[in-house]
Amino acid sequence: MSKVIVKRGGSGVMRISDYWLVEVVNQCQWILKGTDSSHSQNIRSKKILERISKYLNQVGRINSIKEKLKEESERGVLPIW
């Protein structure tokens, strides 16, 4: 039988690494490019990006995320044969 650990109380804060934050931002940007502005996923992605931006400004990590996004976009990718 598996055990489930449930934390009660607290402020509901979730920690997320820069890597995973960049992955979420990339996914949201991809959705924004591929969907119409009235599509529900497009609207959801805009809201997520707004919330991430607000969070990064609050904690002062916006520069490190911008650097990681730049590295991610400039990274070379090997062609698939």
C-alpha cells in the first residue's frame, strides 16, 4: 500500500527551478504562436505568462530567466536523419 504525504496549512507556495520555469514559458510561447487569439489555450497561455512575469519581478529572478531563455533559443540542435 502506498503512503500519501499530505501537508496541511502553509501559504500554498510552490518552488520551481529556472529550468522548469523556462520550459513553461517556451510551451506558452509555442501555444501563442500556434493558436488563434480567441482559442481557450491561447487565453490560458497569456494568463500564465502574465503571472510568471509578475512572479519574476517580485522575486528578482527575471534577469536569470531571460538569460536562460536566450541560451535556449541560441542552442544548436542536431538535425534528425
